[in-house]
Amino acid sequence: MQKIILAIKNLDKDTYKIMKYGLLFSTFLALASVGVLLAYIFLGSAFFYHLGLALLKSSFTFAVEFIICGIVVDFIKKQGI
């Protein structure tokens, strides 16, 4: 866990910027999914439930991908491969 935190602290500027905007996108997607799930609670349609759940899963997947890919790209940049 400490290696991941250290890798995030030592990221390149451009890579950090891309990760920051990617996590911001994931946050907005998660908030949209919460809104859709609230619509499910108030309206009771199964469509809203499945849509909200899919959006929430996608937002978490995007967040993890942006973090992992950002660390890997930074590692590749520093190795000069």
C-alpha cells in the first residue's frame, strides 16, 4: 500500500493531470448513478435500478483504471521504454 501511495506522490505532471480529470469524470458518473438510483426509489421502475447499478459499476471501474493505468504509464515513462 505504501508503494502505491509513493508512486502517486511521484507522478509526472501530465500523468497526474490526466488521472485527476479521470477521477473527476468518475465522480460525476457516480453522482449521476446516485441520481438515477434515487429515481428508482421514488418511481419504482426496474429500468432505473439496472441503469443506476450499471453506471455505478462503470464509475468505479473507470476510477480504478485511471489510477492503475496512470501509475503504469508513469513507470514506463521513467524507464524510457
